[in-house]
Amino acid sequence: MFVLICSGGRTGAQLASLLIAMDHDVRVVENRPDVLSRIHLELPTEVIVEGDVMDLKVLEQAGIRDADVLAATTTSDENNLTLCYLARTLYHTRRTIARVNNPRNAWLFDSKFYVDVAVNQAEILASLIQEEMSLGDMITLVKLRRGNYSLVEEKIPAGARAVGKAIKDLPLPEHVVIAAIIRKGEVMIPRGVTAIEEGDEILAVADLEGARELAELFSAPEYSSRPSSGQNGEKGLGRIIRR
């Protein structure tokens, strides 16, 4: 995959490093002397294209006509919106990703300017806090399908309602599939007759609401009886891990 990154600031340079490590073809456009001196130490020289990201000739030199993805990571929301718009309308770039610098401008980053994905740090933090308060001890390992589904993990504590019950007898939420059970260090493929044991680590695919219900089903009695997030101001005890 060929990714064109517009701006070699900290965000753009780190993104480039990660993509290069995953064997993607990457170009970074940058013209600030201080930034160029730094990224020439961090990135291969052939990856860096020196020039103004708002100059179409520079973008064409960087290969925008062949780019699969354009990532607009400048510190200007106006520039990021313009870059996404130009990439799609002039060069038919398949995917556009834009950094949102000012959360007040987030409403602009949608199909009007051909932004496929808007990276809004304030929104991401708010989402993390919301999930932190609602999923108890459940851990989110991976987000699937742009955040609609997740691979979650829950370790079964003593006294959980699910202990001793076969999977087929559990009141599993509609949008939840138990994918695997890790028991005493061994990975098991679950069957309907497989009974849940204390200490099992359950891996499941679930949407957000399903994950909340699953956390309740697998939690210890002292936690499951507490009010959920938003009731009496009491917070859950969990943590969220994203990769």
C-alpha cells in the first residue's frame, strides 16, 4: 500500500515509521528546515519529499496520483481539509485521513470535504473514558470494523454467574461470539457444551453494548450489583487497552 503523508511533524514522522516497519510504501512531504533536519535522522532519505504540502506540483512529485491513502497531518485544519478534498476530487485517492487539531472544527471533517477518517484526539479520549467507566474489568484488545466491534478479554473471577455453566446455557447478548478460552495456559476452542471455569480467560467478539452485557455476566457478584456508569455517579473498575 502506498501512503502519502502530508507533514513530517511528530505525528507524521511517527506514522511514517510505523508504516515503513509494516513494509508499506511511504512518502512524507515537508518543507520546514528544523523538521527536515530531524526527520532525515529518523526516516530513509528516499521517503522524504521536500516542499510545500499545499503545492500541487510537490504533491505530484511525491506520487499523489498513485497513492492509495493520503494522510493529512498538518497543524492546520484548513490545510488538512483542503488536502483531502484535492486528493479525492483531483487525484481520485481511494482513502483520506485527516488530523483534527481544533475539536471545534471536527464537524467539518466528513464527506463534504471527502474525509474518510477524522482523527480527533478529544473524541478518542472521551470514548476511552466512556468505555473505561462501563466495561468493568473487561479489557478491549483490538477494535474491528472501524470501532463497531471489538475483540475483548475477560478473566472469570470466583463467584461469577457464568462459573459452572455451559456456553449454550449462558444468556449471551445477540452480538457476542465467544472465540476462545484460555485455561491454565492452554487455548481451547469453545463448544456449546464447554463449561466456564473460575480463572478462565474468555476471548470474545462483541459490539459495545454486547461487551457491557458480557462484562456484567462474567463479573464477580460484588461488582455486578453496583450501578452502571451514569447511575449515582459510581464508576466501574476496569481498564481499556488499545493496540
